[in-house]
Amino acid sequence: MSDKHTPSGHDAHGATGPSATKKIVSILALGVVPILLVIWLIGQYKAIEGQGGNSSMSEEAVAARIQKVGMLSLGATSSEPKTGEQVFKAQCTTCHSAGLVGAPKFGDAAAWAPRIKTGYEALLNSALKGKGNMTPQGGGAFADDEVARAVVYMANAGGAKFEEPAASAATATAAASAPQAGASAAK
């Protein structure tokens, strides 16, 4: 009626089995091995330090490791001042070649005549500060004297006889350090 119980079935639980061995190995791996690794690393550090210091910690080595990876430069880095034609081709041609949004077309004497009558200073002021649909400097990032050259270039193509403005002191200094390109103006 009742099943026989033998003590041998319970004895298996009391003996060291695979699960107890796994626990011992885990404790050693998680506790003892990291401590031994830290002791070894400290010994290595002390050995290097005893040999005259760690050259990878010198100021030069640290500076080399933390230097900038790259640099972003906005705008042209050339120190050579742009000619009126170069500025026109880079910035003004979009509107002035096609006569967009009321801009006088390049070379159209009839469209430029009333503007030329206002004089060079008025044209330059409009170019630098903007007028109508044109933003200041036509949205460009040129020096004022480069914009002035572009104004002279366009106005002279439309019938004016303006003199090309001299370079400013800052532009003249930069131009002295770089070769000057010949200015071309349409007559």
C-alpha cells in the first residue's frame, strides 16, 4: 500500500553535485580573478613608473591625443581681394543676368541709366544695405570694397564710367601678402 522510501534518494541532495561546483567557480571568477587582475595592473603601472615615468602621460602626448579632429571654416580663406567680375559671377549673376525681381540686367544700358544718374555712392549704398528685393550685399559674404568693385563692374557694363575703388587698408595688407590677380572690367 505504501511505497517504499529509500534513504538513497535523499542522499543525493546532500552530496556536492554539479550545481555546487558551478557556484564555487562563479564565486572565484567574480571575486578572486578581478582582485588578482587589479593587483597585476598596479604592478605594471609601478614597473613603468620606476623606469622613468610614463611617456604617454607627458604634456606633448596628452596634447596630441586631445587635439581637434577637424576644423570647420566658413567662407573663403583666400586673402586675395576679389575683382568686380569675380564677385558678380559668385553673387550677383543670379538676379542681374536674368533681370529677376526688378534687378537691372547686366549690360542693359536702358535699365542702368536711371541708376547710374543717382551716382556711384547711391548704387554702392543700395548694394551694401539692400534695396527692394535685394538683400544687403545680395546675401553674400564679401568685403565692402569687393562689393564696391562689383557695383562698378556692373554699372560700367551698363554705360557708366566709374573708377574702380582702391582697396581698403585691410584688403591692401592682405593683398600685399598674396599675388594680385589682374582686374578685368567690361567697357
